[in-house]
Amino acid sequence: MSSIERMEYVNISGPAGLLDRTLRVISDSGSFHIEPASKVIAPSEDSYVPHDDDPYAPALAVLADISSMCGIKYSEVPCDSLKNASLQRMFKTVNSIKSRIAKKSNDMQYASDRLNENEQALTQVEHLMGLDVDIRSLMSCTSFRVSFGKLPKDSYEKLSYYEDKPFVFILLSDDDEYCWGVYFSPLSSAKETERIFESLYYERVEIPGFVHGKAEDAVKNIREHIEKYTKRRDDAQKALDELIKENKSVLCEHYTRLTELHELFALRSKAVITGDRFDLVGFVPKRSAEDFRKAFGELPEVGVMMKPSDKFDAISPPIKLRNSKLAEPFGMFVEMYGLPSYDGINPTTLVALTYTLLFGIMFGDLGQGICVCLLGLFLWKKKNMRLGAVMTRLGVSSAIFGTLFGSVFGTEELLVPVYRSMGIDFLPFRSMENINTVLYGAIGIGVAIIIISMLVNIVVKFRQKDFESSVFSNNGICGLVFFCALIFGVVSAFMGKNVMKGLYVPLLIILPLILMFFREPLGCAVAGKKFRFENGVGDFIASNFFECFEFFLGYATNTLSFVRVGGFVLSHAGMMAVVISLTEIYPHASPVIMVLGNIFVMCLEGLLSGIQVLRLEFYEIFSRFYDGSGRPFVPVKVNFGEHPENT
Amino acid sequence: METERKKRSDVARFAPATVAKIRVLHGRQLKAEDYAELMACRTVNEAAAYLKTSTHFGDALSAVDTNTAHRGMIEDVLRKSVFYEYKRITDFERLNKQGFYNFCIIREEIAELLRCIRYLNADDKNAVKYIQNLPLYINKYTSFDMQKLPQLGSFGELVEYLDKTPYKPIMKKLCPPGGEKADFTKCEIALRTYYFSRLFETAGYFDEKTTEKLYELVGVQVDMINIINGYRMNAYFHEEGKTIESLMLPFGKTAAKKMFDLYDSADAADFMARLGRTYYGRLMHENGFDAYDLETAAQKLKFMYARKALSDSQEAPVVVYAFEHLMQNEVSNVIRVIESVRYGVPASETERILVI
């Protein structure tokens, strides 16, 4: 059965000097949910919340730098060797590793930069191969403006218009798009020449300072440099890789230890220090309370005071759901909606039963159910997916209902001989031949589930001493009576018996309706409070009238909503009938059609059924008794996964 | 003639590969979100890099260094890519053998002739600018050598140079005596009239359905030209209806009487009011085009017609003509955006004048 874990409120008090050790103990226990002590103990002149600078941050920053420099991903590893290591020593170690890595990294970067430089220069200079003059001596001409560059090919053709202008352009090479060359112009007309070339989209090419000699020699020289810097870069990369390999385990150890210390240090801000003593508060599951107390055996100066959390009003306890093994996977749907309040109810078992039942009905097929079960088993065991565990249960339910419907991968004849040999004539149940039964049955299941939900609400609200909700609301006793009376009346009328006579209607329909109308004042009266008409009597009457109408409508729609269960039974059968028909039309391809058709229907119907049942759970069931306002129980634990050092 | 007409209409009907190819190319054209990305660029080089890496202009810009290339060069490359795309489309199933499909080249020839006339008429001739904008990439397809145009000294020389081209008889009639400046407006009307006449004539060689669609598409374009010019002459020059009519293209989808009703408006406000009562005015209003920015509204209307023709037609001439218009429109949009980025115009203002 599902329940909410009972919690003990814990107050830990001790000398301020033992705060860090205390935090270590509660972290190691794995069962302590910490709350800011300032919620309980207001900071004053004598007391304060410790907000010290994190001494471990610089060391972690160094680790982050190392990670970004060489892409190391740290992992959690045993770090017993660093148990007694001082922060200073650890910082020195990681810093020294960083310096060595940085040096190798810089060497590599230098070689890469020179390599890029030379490669770019080569691209430029190769285009000047036709030039049989020393490039440097050309660039140092004093009487002429000399410019190396490239012109789009279209623009090169337009140079002929400027034959009378005082410049010469020498074409050195060309490719598909550009013509590369050099132009000479007297200094006196350099500006005009520049304007002309600019209009032709001329792009000047900067020849790097280290390029000397004729183009051919320069190219040879640059190629040698490229070879040299490529080797240098590769050697530096190799040395860096080796350095990283040598030091990775040391780095991971330091990362683990420093992260642990850093996280524990961060928890200091949850304490309140009064004079020379600290206080920490939080919650521990009642079942683990004794073990938790024993963990402080080595710290006799630290006092641990516990009391049941229902006797403590200042902070609402966190929620930890306790579920049976069968129902546990369905907890993910409950968590999706929101955790219950501490005095609420854990609906996981109800979800498990209703979800399994409804899905099984909607997806009923023996063969497909087994496939879903096996797939779920694989996902659960191999991939550790909670949804896989859910699928195993749903698969079993689908297989059971599939057996009842006589459907095995869509064929409805395979199980007939089995039933006949057992002397069972009324099975298998053919859904397509009993459409009314299917739909009425779905509504019947819906009515039952709604009634159960209302009963749960009544119990929970009574426990919470909320008499308005438990008795007079649309989900309380009045609503239950009204709903049941209506349903019984309608069903009886269908069956030819009129029960809506005598006192039936006044007592079971009108009276509950009136009580629901006056639920607020009645609730206040029972709770001993005074009721006030906030916006006047008229507003009270009007709003409650429409609310009661909404309740009535809600009953109708919520009930009819369950027709979809029957609808999906029929659609599943219909879709498989189409697949079977296709195998009959194309007999030579029937195995392929059968396999693909079943896969398609399993995926489509599986997804749709899952979503629809979840919708029914959330809208038709949860809305009746569930508030989802709980906070999760999160025990103090060092989290290694999501750190800036590791991204 | 009948055999010729039948042969041509057969070609038009049986160019499904071209139509399919155009639809694929149309699918790659820039969409609203691409323009939004482009407008978000902070510099021209960033915009060029975006065009190179994330749009179908990547091939055209592959050899261009977007970090250093001049804005004008990038715009030239884009215009050139549109022309070459058009050539590839018409060469694909050898549609270029058909006279109709040379409309793009004729339009470019006329544009260059008008540019040349403007240059010859200019008091302060900027030869460098004129040469810079000469599209030599179409030179090998034109009926005259564009390279010689900057070397001509007068309108008379231009007329002589156009010997053995269809433009000579048109230009000869407009040749002013004694080296005076040519009337640019008359030249423009004459050349445009020639262009559209030729377009309508060659469109008539196809089957009835194709011809009808082409007439509609081209007719709308002519109407838009006439409306914009008519508005300008009315609003800025306060010309009379008859004068305006004489300077308009004598074609169009709309009846001459209805167009004259517009030309004969009292002033700009009256013109817009009358326009609002026409089919085009109602269409602009229905589609949310701001009729007070008539240029952009007219462009959007032409764009809308072209896009509809492209999606609804199977006839190659219609699809080719419509797509060529869409390509030109796309390049115009991109150039507008690049210029906006260059001059720091807010994206919201640029978006208003984009035709998408």
C-alpha cells in the first residue's frame, strides 16, 4: 500500500567549531532533509547566518580552467588519499598541474598560430607566382605606389576603359572568380588610381613581413615553415595528451574531494550561529531516525533533538512517498502532477491500479501486451528507465484483457479453440459485436472510479478536519449521495424501473444539492467560525447557483469522459481488422504486413492509450481529492554531475 | 506560321522538367525568417557571411571573401547569380530557342541603353561610376556589345552603334538634332513599349491557356508601372489626364477607360481615393498593403500575382516568367537589407519595404 513517509523534525545543536564535521555526518547519513535554520530561529544581535567566502572556490576554478583548456571531464572517484590533505596542499597540486598544462597548451597554440599565418600567406603568395622580382624590394619602392591584390574577373575586363590612365596592372594569375596581380601607379596619381580600383572592387592583399625574395622562393620558404610548425604543433599536442593522461586520476581525486568540501561548505548557510553554538534544522524519516541519532555517536558535544513533524508548525514537512514494489514505478505520474501535502494521501497505488486496468482494457491484445511487457523489461533493466517498469505492468494487463477479448496480434480466432476446449462459451468477448456493452461498461468503470475518488476525498478531508470539503462539497458526502442517486435513477429508468418517486428525489437529489449550495456557511458553522457574505447576498446566490450548475455539468462530463475507454477498445480492434484485411488482400506479403501493421498499431495505440489514461487520471480522478502542493524530500548529498568544472 | 505556332506550343506544354526544377528552386528561396536573420546582422560582412553559409546564395558567394568584399561587389555577385540561374533554367530543356524566353536579356539590354542615355545626357559625367555598374556578364548574350557603350560620345553615335539591332529604328526616331540631349522620358516609353509589345507578341505564340495566363501576368505588371508613373505625374508634376495618358504604356490588364479615370484625378488624394475603388485598390486593402506607400504596395501586388502564377500553373512559359520575377524580387530584397545594415536603418523600417 502507498503512504507518505512520516517525518521527524530534527534540531541539531553544538559548538560552532564542530559545524563542518556535523555537516559531514548528515551528508554521509543520506537521510537528512535540511531546512534553513533561520526559518525557525530568527537572526538577532547574538545570532547570525554564516555567509563566509568559499575557500574551495579558487581550487575548483583552477580545475575548471584545466577542463576548458584540454576538455577533461571529471568523474567521481575514491579520494581516501586526500582525506587528511589540507586545502593548501590540494590547491598547490592542482595549480602546478595547471601550469604544466598551460605551458604545453601555449606551445601548441603558438605553433598553430604560426601555421595558420603561413598557410594564409601561402594562399596569397601562390597567386603571385608570375612575379620574377623580389617582393620586398618592390614593396619598398619610393616613387611608385605598388599594390598586390585581386580583382573580380568582370572588373578585370573593365580595365581596358582606363588605358589612358597612369597606372599599370600586371596579371600574375587567375582562378574562376578573381584575377590576381599587382598595379603600379606614380605617387602623384595614386589617389585617382585607388579610386578607380576601388570602383572595380579591387581587394588589396597584405603580404606578411616574413615573406621575402621572389614569389617562387617565398612559396618554397613558406612551405618549409608550414612543415616545421605542423610538426611542432603535433609534438606539442602529443606532449599535452600524455601530460593529461598522467595526471587525470589525480585531477579527478582532487575534483571529488574539493567538490565534496565545497558542497558541504555551502550548507553552512543553512545554519544559524548564536554566540559560539550552531543550530541546524531539518527532517528525517521516522524509520531512519534512530540510525541518524547513532551517527552522532562520535560527536558527543552535538545534541540532536527530534519530534514528530505533525507537532511542529513552523515548516511544513517535505514529502517522501512510500510505495509498494508493484506500484512504485507509477510514482513518476504522481510526481509529474505534484507531490501530495503531508496530511494528504499518496495516490500512487490508486494510480497504479486504475492506470493498469484502463490501459489494459484499451490496449487489450495478448501478443501485443507481451511485446510491450518485454520491451518495458528491457528498458527497465538495461536502460534503467522508470517508464520501462510501468510498461511491464501495462503489458501484463493488456495481455490479460487480450486473452479475454481473444485477440492475439489482431487475430481473434486463435484462442477460440482454447476456450471451447475449456467449456467456456461466453469467451472470447468480441468487442466489435458488443459495442453497446463496451461503451456502457466503460461508463460503468468511470462511475466506479469517480465514486472511489470521492470516497478518498471524504476520508482525506475528514482527516484534515476540512468539513466543508468532506461533507458539503461536490466531492464530499453530499456530492457522493447526489451523484449516486442520479446514476441509480438513470440506470433504473433505462432498465424500466422508475425509482425517482416519493422521497427519493427530495431526499437524495434536492437536499444534497441544497447543502452543496450552502456549503460555505455550513462548513463555517461546523468549524465554529462566523460566515460573512463578502460581496453581498445577491452575489452569493448568483455565484453558488452557477457553481452548482457547474458541479452538475462536471458530473455528466466526467462520467461521459470514460466513454473514451470503450472507444479505444473499438478503435484498437478496428485498426487490427484493417491490418488483417490487408493481409488477406495481399497474401504473398501477409507476414510483412502483419509485422509492420502490429508495430504501427502498437506504437500509435500505445501512445494514445497512455496519454488518454493519464488524462483521465489527472482530470477525472486527481481533481477530486488531490492538491499536489507538497515539497519533495531531498536528502543532503554531494552532487558531482552538474558543476561548471564539468561542462 | 501555323506549324511554327503548333511546334512552339508543343514545346511550351512539354517542359515539365523545367517546371519541376523551378518549383525546387522556389522552395529554396528566402523566407520571412531568413530575412529576419539577415536584418539582425550588424555589419555588411556579417550579412554576406550569413548569405554565404545559410542560404542558396552560398554557391554564388563561395569564392568571395565575405570579410573583405565590398558591398557593391556582393550586390553584383547576387545579381549575376540571378541571371545565371535564369540562363540555366532556359537552357535546361533548350527553351532558349524560343523567342519568348529571351525576355530577360532584352529587358537588361533596354536597361543598359537607358543607363547609357542617362550617362550621355549628364552634365557631369561620372565615367567611373558608369563603368562600375556595367553588367558585362550578360555581354555574350546581348544583341550589341555593351563594352563599347562607355566609349560613345553622343546619342547619334549610340544610334549608329545599334545598327543591325531592333533598337535602331526606335532610337533613330528619337534622335535629337545637332547633338542636343535626347528626351529620356520618350526613350524610356519607346523602349518599354517595344519590350512589352514583343513580350505580348511572343506570348501569343503559345496555346490559348498559356497565352491567357501570360497576358494576365504581364498585364498586371504593366498596370502597376502605369499606376505608379501616373501617380507620380499627378502628385508631383500635376499633369492633366490626357498628358499622363500619352506617356503611359498602351497595354495592361485594366481597361483604358478605367486607367484614364485614375490619370484624370484632381490631386494625389483624389488619385488614392479613386485607386481605392478599383480592383487593385481593393486587393491592396484586402491584403493589408499600405496603399500610401504605393511603390511597395505595387511591388507586393506583382509579387503576389507571380507567386500565384508559379504555384497554380503547369505551363513552362508562365512558370519561368513568374519565377524570374520572384528571383529579381528576392535579390532586390536582399540588397535593400544589406543597404539597411550598412546605413544602420532599423529593422522595423526595412521590414516595411520588403516584398515577401
